[in-house]
Amino acid sequence: MSNVITVKNLSKKYTISHQQREDHSSLREMISNRLNVYSSRLMHPFRCLTTDSHPSKPDIEDFWALKNVFFEVKPGERIGIIGKNGAGKSTLLKILSRITEPTTGSIRIKGRVASLLEVGTGFHPELTGRENIYLNGAILGMGRQEIRKKFDEIVGFSEIEKFLDTPVKRYSSGMYVRLAFAVAAHLEPEILVVDEVLAVGDAQFQKKCMGKMEDVGREGRTIIFVSHNMGAISRLCSQCIWLADGSVKKNGDSIDVINSYIQDGASNKSALAWELDDAPGDDNIKLMKVMIGQQFGKQTSSMVISKPITIGIELSILSEVPELSVGIRVTTLDGQVILHSANVVTGKCFIPKKGVWHISCHLPSNLFNVGTYALSVGADIPHQKMIFMEENILTWKVEATSTGMGRYNPEAWKGIIGPSIGEWTETQLC
């Protein structure tokens, strides 16, 4: 069977300029320095200014977003692409979608490609939703009659019929994604390329999109899907490509690649700490330390089922914020989400003052079954902005114990959560 996508030795280089900082003690000194530079240019227009005469001269650096990437995709395959931010995932999709050209290497694609990348890609902001549906169909090479046959399906799926004749520049990001995905999925391209942009939509619509992509895959069309949601990747994609620093680190079965990715990104230590300058966060809040254990003050990456687990998060508050939500996510190594939890579930609003804060999350005993789990930690100012989101930074193992478990056999008592969850009572009726 011939490939629908063949990528050979693909590389993409960008040129980055770094503006040097100018140190000025006053506004007057900065204005004077600028005037001297401009007057020098006027008097000597053909002379190359040195760094000394032009303090803000930029340094030029070559940045390779992709380096010697090679892979093949067969018709009907569903390929997941994973990797940390900056690994080259979005650059690869832009090249596959013919938005940008590679610096070196070659890429061969057989069939029509529909892409759903960043919000704003592929639609003309001045045109209405209705007009953009026909525009996208024409770009894919479809005739007007062919588009009209799919029109009602697209509008019904997107659920924005009321705003169909409104220019898309007035759409919210969620409305935009609804229509963009409906167009990309229903105009029957041979290859569907979807980036993390689906995360903009609400949970119900994300579920709807996942179901549609499964239908598209069953129809024999090819899907390229980028996501940080390992559960979605493992559910939808049979094969997975792991990108790291612009190169393919691993390519193969989704579950195998995802396990390797999570184990590589997570620390097997019971605690992870940062220096202030390198700590995740922004100018207001920094994540200084994350720790995990089964007794307060005693961290360990090896747990037993019968004891509760405590997760500690240390924050440095550099300036006060109106309120702060701190949360965790626990997943299995194949990306299945076990639980989300945040301090806002207590109903109390956390308003931190300046200083160092320790926040703890206590998880009950007999919650996790035997296995290995990964922890992600995040913080945000509710309804305003994300402060940090550190994915899969710690892993820990839960082991069996005979204490309180009776004849426990991990092979017989399978499941993600602990086998002694639930309260049992016996009542004699007669």
C-alpha cells in the first residue's frame, strides 16, 4: 500500500534576532543616545555602525525548529504527535498544511488536506461563517454543489446557525473553533490535520469532536492529531510520533510511545525543586517545589495501597494577586486521567499574601491500585490567565500490601482505582 504522506530528512530553520539591552540612568540619557545614533546615520549613511556606536544592534541566531525528521503515513492511519512545548509539533503541521516551506528535505502528500491549527487559520475575518464554508471548500478543490450537499451537516455540527451570516471576526474563539472543525471534518479531505486548538472548545464539544474524528478514521481517511492530552491520543491514534528538540525521538505504537514520553519527562524522585530564576510561573508567582509522600515531611516515590498520599506544592508569591487556583492532575502512564483536584473545590478562595506558601493535597488510602502514576501541577488566576502548567513532573509507584487487604491478588483485582474502595455492610432480612 503506497504512503499518503512521506517525509524525508525534513528540517526547518528560523532566524532569530536578540535585541541587546540598553542601560540608561534617565530618560534624558536614552533620548540623547538615540539622537546621537540617528545623527551619525545621517552624516555617514554608508558606514556600518559597530555595536559600540549602536547599542541596540541585534544578535542574529539560527534556530532549527525541525531537524532531519523522517516518517511515513499509510492511508487510513491515525497518527498522534506528542512532545513538549517548542518540540516542533506546530511547525511540522504548518509544513504538512503547506502554510510554510521546509528549509531542507522533502515531503510528499497524496490527497486533499484540511487543517485545523491556531484559531484564525484558514478563515477570512471579514467574511461571514456561510461565506467561509464555501471558501474553504473551494480551497480544497470542491465544487459548489458538492459543498452544498455538506452544508447542513456542517452547520448542524457547529451549532452556530444563529450567527452563520455574521462576519467571523466577531466570533468568540469557541465559536470559531466549532465552525472551523465542522468545516475541516465534513468536507471529506483525504487527510485531516488537527492541532491542540480543540482545547479552546468546551468539554462537550471536545467529546463531540473526538467522536467525529473516530468516525473519520473508520471511513478510511488519514488523521494527524497533535495534543498534550495523552488519553485522547491513546484513544484516537494507533501510532504516535514523539518529537523532542525538533527531532523524532520515538515512533511506533501509541501506548508504548506515550509510556516512554511520560517516564522520560517525569522525575523518579519524590520531590522536584527550582531556583527562583528558573522556576515556572510569572512575575507574580513562582512554583518552587513539588513533593509527594505518604507521611507529612517524608517524601517517597514508592507507595503502598493502604496509606493516604500527600502532595505538597511550594509557591513563592512575589506580588499579591486577587485570588489563586492551584490544582493537580493524576494520570496513568498511558495517559488515562485518574483525577483532577484543585483548592477551589473547598469553596474557599485562596488570596495569597507575599511570601512562601506551602499547599497540600491529601488523597485517601485505597484510592490507587497497583501501578505507576504521573503527576501534573498547575496554577491560574480564575477566569483570567494561566500562571503555569507543569505536565507529568513526578511519577510514583503504588505497591500491594497485605495490611487490611485480606487475600489481595493484583492480577485478580484489576482496575485503576484501589480494590477496597467502598463500604460494605451485611443485613439479615429473615
